[in-house]
Amino acid sequence: MRNVMEMFDLKGKTAVVTGSASGIGQAMAESLAEAGADIAGVYNKTSPEETRVLIEKTGKKYFPIQADLRDAENASRIIEKAVKEFGEINILINCAGVHKTTPYKNFSFDEYSKVTDVNQNVIVFLSVAASNQFIAQGKGGKIINVGSMAGLVPPPGHLAYCTSKQAISGITMAMAVDLAKKKININAIAPGFVLTKMLSNAADEETLARVAKKIPAGRLGLPEDFKGIALFLASDASDFVNGQTFLVDGAHANSLNL
């Protein structure tokens, strides 16, 4: 039987992390690097340099991949670039996402599609590309999808966002059933209100303070709150955990106090 700390050791592994240039994705990438993994960090417009510094401080390699995730064809290219750089990949974290409110009076299918393309469809395309690579390597692999508490307890006015985030749980369950025999684990994390650039852009300080008071934990989440769950789901410690969605929200959804 292995020592428990050995089960969390990621030395010799490579992780592809989307949305890694800031926020939750950046914290997850840093966590995996601290545990020994090299990181292929996917970004679009936000500079990856801050993440590069954090990863290289751990002594691990960082390889940035610029890609517009609205283009589904980029999914296979991302995996191919990471494999070319590192030889193989072992972990995929789908953390990139966009947020839009839904004004029903002027509902736009184009805007709806932009949200679902990034938050939902790209996760499918990237996960399929990564799982095919895992199967070719013959060693299994780990996929972590980042959804949202909003996909389980939807706030008003967020049809596209909530729909896309709810879909992540279904994608996670379906792929887990299909791929478990290949030793591929697919799980999801559903963050609550987390103090990131996305949240700060969506709400002012007064609103955020009001939200924090409603959370049983007494505060907003922080990106670092996701380092532990990311490491668990990326490591051998979670080998018998598959198809699950983990709420990380300070008990907010359970309180029904939105």
C-alpha cells in the first residue's frame, strides 16, 4: 500500500490547464506544479507571464499556448502542441469560461451561443481530444471540469451561463461512464462566489460585500481555495472517484440564501 503523500505526487506528469492566466485556473496550475507537474497553460487575451513566474518558481516547466477557445478546431491543436512539447499529457483542467447576463427583452442567440461555445462545447472537444491521447498513451488520465454553483442553483438573469454550467455536470457524468474502463477519471468542480477578475467586473464592492454576508462561511471564495481539490482530483488519490461534481462554495448553495 502506497504512502498517502506518494498518492498526491505528480512528478513526471504534465497538465494542460485552460484559463490558467488568472483566477481559479492560475491557482490550480500552481497547485499541480507545486506537486511536481509540468504545465501547459492555455490563455487567450490575458498575458500568461504572471502564471509563468509562479510555475517556474516551483522548479517546473511552463509552456504557454495561445488559443481562442471559441474555435472548436483549436481543441485538438492545444493537445497536439502540449504533447509535442512534453512528450505526453496526463491531466486536463477545463477552467476557461465566459460570463454574460441574459436580457430577455433583447435576447440574442449569437450571445447565447458565444457563452455555450466556450463554457460547454469547448469542454467536450478538449476532453475528447485529451481522452484520445490518454488512450493512445495507455496510462489513463485525469480530467477536471470547472462548472459553477450557478449551474445547480441559478440566480436570475443568467440563462446562457447557468445552462452552460449545468451542462458540465452532464458532460462529466456521461464521459466518466464511457471512459472509466480506460482508467480515465472525469470530475467537476462547481465554485460559488469567488473573488476573481470575472466576479469583480460583474459586481461592485457593495454588492460583493452583501453577497459575502449571505455565505455561511462568512466570506467570498478565493482562487487559493481550489488548490487542494484540484490536486486531489488530478492525483492518484482520486482513482476511484469518477463522474462527480464537487461544490466549493462555503456552503452557500445549501443555505438557499442567494
